[in-house]
Amino acid sequence: SAHFYKKAKTYSALINRFPFVRGVYISGSLSKDWADDTTDVDYFIITSPQRLWICRTLLILFKKVFLLNSRKYFCLNYFIDTSSLEIEEKNIFTATEVCFLKPIMNETLLTEFINTNTWTKEYYAQQPILDTSNLNNKKDSFLKKLTERILNGKLGEKLDIWSMKKTLNYWKNKFPEMENKDFDINFKSKRTISKHHPGGF
């Protein structure tokens, strides 16, 4: 786990440099301090409202081009935006992920997220102590701020919607055998959320 956290801090700082990223957190097995040779570093990312899909698309393009699509230390499977912090699927799996998220960027936003999802107390009466040992408080770069400024208007709105539609069509073509009800859960795709769980977690 110590090895993976070292990598996660480096990649999280990189993720945070992308436009519209507001919070970067570790989920999955690593967030429970458990890792072996099969472990991927899973990131839970919170973005600005109505710009989630621009953010996601840029990060995925970076992974495909510069990391040769490797997900070992760069597994981007869950995005939400700041306008929709409540998780809709309320079960023991999602409660575990919410309660054990570890902040890398923006501890304050994670606290707000946890306080929004008080339904998790049905499964965890006591919230685990927030582990801030890997917190990184680097400020946003000038390039990030400039890009966000350019894409805050109508151009950004159209690009975000286009990115969502393109991604959704790609997933539907890639998994044509998946039933609609399963697809809607595994690949939940709204302006405020993107979930990528082909295995049905």
C-alpha cells in the first residue's frame, strides 16, 4: 500500500492540473490500505458543475496517449460534480466506498461530500476517521485557470454535452450484449455523474 500511495500522490497531483477538477480521492481496495500485485489505483473525482465530461475526456485521452491506456496507477472509474454530491445507489458497497475515501486533493470538499451522504450511517454508525496523511494542497496552475475561463461559456457547454454523448455511444457499441437495466447502473451517464464499472461492481 505504501508503494501505491506514493504513486497515487504523484498521479493525483497530475489529475488536479486538469481543467475543472475540484477534488481527487482514492477509492477501491487501496482506500482500505490493502494492495497486492493485481491492485489498480482507483480515483474518485469531483468536478465543477456541467463540465464533468470535458474533464473526464481530457483525462482519458491523457491516459490513452501518454500512459498507453495503462490503468495500473490511473484508474478513472467514478466522477461526480459539485452540484450532485449525493450518491443515488444506497447500499453497503457504495456506503463502504463513501466512508473510506481518502483525500489527496481538497479535504474540505470530501467532508462536504460525506456530510451530504448521511444515509451511510445505516451501514456505518460511526464514520471512519478521515486519513489525511496523503493530502496534497498544491494550488491550481495558471494554465488550468485560463483553460477553465475559456471553456466556461457556450463553447464549454456544447463540448461537455458532445463529450458525454460520444462516450455513451462508445460504451453502448462496446457492450451491446449488456441488458439496458445493467448498462444504466454500470455506466451511469448524466451531466452530473459518470460511472464506469463494466464488471457490475
